[in-house]
Amino acid sequence: MQSLSKQTFRCFWQPSLRLSQAVVVILLLAELAVVLAAIAWLLKLSLLLLLTLQIVQQWLQMRDYQQPSLRSGVRHNATQGWQLWNAQHGWRSVQLRADSMAIPALILLRYRYAHQWFYRSALIPADSLPQDSHRRLRVRLKFSRQLWRAIK
């Protein structure tokens, strides 16, 4: 059997519907808190308007989740290392950070592109890709930490 460093791994995911639903519920609770708050009515109205706009935007995004342009991907092989994929830029090399996290419910990838000084994050909930791919990505991340060349 080949070691993890010799195998090529690739997976693609789409936005999480459950995560978006949780965001909508939290925004609705925030609207309830604003309604119950003892603040000026103009401030209350402004906050309610902003929260409502955010809920509408989230709802519209949930409707479009099956579009191929919203898919993302990750791959790793021995020669090119870790790479992320999106519809705009294709495959781009990344450097993973040591604080990336892989647990059964979600994967948090902390990374930066070459020649950038700031880090980005990608949250991959379990419902974003097939269960087997999610498990394989978690295993790959846990057992290839020495290959990351990560910055602490």
C-alpha cells in the first residue's frame, strides 16, 4: 500500500445547506433581541432593516447552492503539495497552517496563497461533501501535518 505522501487526493464540496439554515435562525434570533431591546426606535428600525436584508441575502444564496460556480475543491499530491480549487481561478497552491482543524462535524482549513501575508479560512461541514470524502480529507489532514511546512 502506498503511503499518504505518494497518493494523490482530490475532493470537491458545495456550500452547506445546514450551515446556511443555522445562520438564518441566528439572524432571526438577533431580530428578536433587537425588538425586545430598550433602544431608540430609529436605531431599532435601522438594525431590523439591516438584519432583514442579511436574511434575504442568505435565503437567496441558499436557493442557488446547486450552481457549479459555487463548488470548491482541495487536492494534495507529493509534487505540488496542497492546492485549492474554485471556478474563478482553478487550482492554486496554498500553504496550510498548523491551526487547521479536522473533526467529524467539520473541517477548518487555514491557508494562505503564495506571496500573500494574510491567511484565509475554509469551513467544510460534514454535509458539504460525501461522507467518505469528508472522512478521507480528515485523515489526510491529520496524518500529513509534517508535509504542510506549516507556519505556527
